[in-house]
Amino acid sequence: MFRPGVVLAAAAACALLLVGCSASGSATTSTRSHPKVVAAFYPLQFAAEQVGGSHIDITTLTQAGVEPHDLELSAQQVASIASADVVLYIKGFQPAVDDAIAQEAAGKAVDVGAEITHLTTGGAVDPHIWLDPANMTAIGNALANRLASIDPDHAATYRTNARALAAQMVVLARQYQSGLARCASRTIVVSHAAFAYLAKAFGLQQVAIMGLSPDAEPSPARMAQVAQLMRADHVHTIYSETLVSPKVAQTLAQTTGAKAVVLDPLEGLKPGSTDNYVSVMQANLTALQANQGCRS
Ligand SMILES: [Zn+2]
């Protein structure tokens, strides 16, 4: 497609900048490549897949099976951030990603948590926003707005896709609301404090053995405190994770006579997994209903 206005504008830009322009490349809008979207970790990749569909190229910084909190970036990954059109991340979640964005991609980054009312845990801002489906809708909308501005040809598609994601999240939230409406226990004892947004959305009470990050070994005092609380509240389940060693949860399960069951904080998929955000959230709901004594 030949558009004289675009050619003139591009030529003028080249004349002004004198760098980075070639006569053919700048004038040929029809061969423009897809926007390159870098997602910091899995739930943001899922949002990008849903909203961008086949119109964007997605790279995910955190590989399947890797726990994302303490991600380290290779030089190649930092380069992918520098050359991206959009970098999706949650500020304060992955320090290495925050640093790379500050140095390489300040104007191209979308902090998907920026529009969300954050919860605090132990005085620190809780980054685990994706575990409330309503927040996934906000993430999808933020991405659709950014994509629409850098790739206006497909703006309508991005917005339609974001509405479809929102509809999926409404269905998921309704499943949670009805599935967790009548439960014998509303206290969930979890490994690290990832579930505050989910707990708030659906009327549960999170008790975390560890803090906001899964790396710190809990003190014996904290273990004893949680064990005492479990006895007082008649809690018979401890939720462990997919990407973190279940050792701490299993130890506490042994000392309290509880059973350890997986509740996936969706910080990443396991290698080779065919699951996605929705299927893992549905498996989590099934685990909660079975172990919190919920009646349907
Ligand atoms: Zn976490």
C-alpha cells in the first residue's frame, strides 16, 4: 500500500534525524513487523497471548519451571528488553527486571500494577495481583491500550480481544464466588504470601508460613506460631507450590497432622505443561473446595 503522507513524514523524519532510516524500510508500511512484546513472567505472557493474538511476537523472560521472584537476566534477555516495543512487568516483583527496564526500556515498559489498588503484607507492597481475575482484566486493558497506540492498524482487534479476556475472567470469578460460597473453613495456610488478592476477592483468610518471597526459610518460631494457629482454627490442609520445594509445607504438615496439597500461585507453569492461567485457576478452585470443606 502506497501512502504519500507516510512517505513524506518518514522522509522528513530521516532528514531531521539522519540515522536509522533507509529509503525502502521507512516507506513500506505493509511489511512492518509485529510489535515485539516482552512479558516478565507467565501470567503477563497469558494476558499478552489473549490480547495480542497473532499480531504480536511474545518473549517471556522467566522460563517454564523457574520461580520468578529472584530471576536473573542473561545479556541476551537484557538485549531483548532493549529492542522490545512493549515490556510488560510488575514493578517491585523482579528486581533484575526493574533494573533492566530502568536502564534499557523506560519509555516502553508497562507496569501492569500501576492502575491496581495494591495490598500490603507486613508493610511491603504485595505484587501478586494476578491471582484476582479482575486484575487480569485490568492488565489486559492496559496492554490493549498500549498496543493500540503503537499498532493502530490492529487497535480494534486488541480491544476486542481484551473484552474477550475480561469475559473469561468474569466467568472464572463467578465460578470462584459460587464454589467458595459455603465452606467449613475460610483460613488458607499457604507456603509464601502469594494469595492475598485471591483471598480478598473471595472472602478467604491467608496465613503464610513465609513472607512475600518464597526464598526465606521460616524461623522455628514462625513455624510454631502457624502450627498453633492451625490447631486453634482446626485447619487440616497446608498448601504447597509447584515451583518451590514443598519441604517447609511438608514439615509443618507432619508436625500438625495436616496434609500438604498444591495450590499454584501461578508464578509460572511447569516445563512442558499444557495448562494455562484459566485451567490452573480452575484446578486451584477444585483444591480449595475439596480441602476447605466447601459445599456446592
Ligand atoms: Zn510470589
